[in-house]
Amino acid sequence: MPRPATPPDTADPDLRPIEGRAADAELAALAKAVGHPARVAILRLLTRKNACVCGEIVDELPLAQSTVSQHLKVLKGAGLIQGEVDGPRICYCIDPRVLRRLKVLVAGL
């Protein structure tokens, strides 16, 4: 049974601008990361479970292990999820700060 691997969710407000070149580039990178239905499904799954082992993700999606791993790599590269080694497995979780930032950037359109 994996332990929850949720990163700390700081109460500090994110005061970075939601407009401008840097914000536009950040939004574009995050949008690209969520630009595939399988990655959206993974984010929804991790949000529901709060922590998840890669094998469980594969069981939930109609995709091969290697395909799921590639999608996890993209999400992790964008900072939307984190992975924590737990013995022979990796527990993945949402980074709530980055997800909240994505929501703010999209709302600023």
C-alpha cells in the first residue's frame, strides 16, 4: 500500500504575474503537458487517490506500461506531478501549487 506522497501545500499566495512573456510561456508549457487525454486522465486519477503507484495507473487506463510511463514523464517534467521512490515502485502525486497555478493562468485568459 503506497503512502500518500503529497507535497506540502503552502498557504502563501502566488504573486507572480498572470500576463506577460514569462506567464505566457509558463501557460504554454503547462497546456502542452495537459494537451493529451491520457495525461488529463492521469491527473484526475491522482487527484482522486492523492497518491498512486504506477502499476495502479496502468490498471486504470487502457494503455501499455511504457505509454503510461511516457505520459508520467511529461507531467513530471512540467512540474504537475512528483514521483517518490518507494522501494521498487514510484508513488506519483499531484503538486497542488502547480495545478493551482495552471488554473490561475487559464482563468487569466
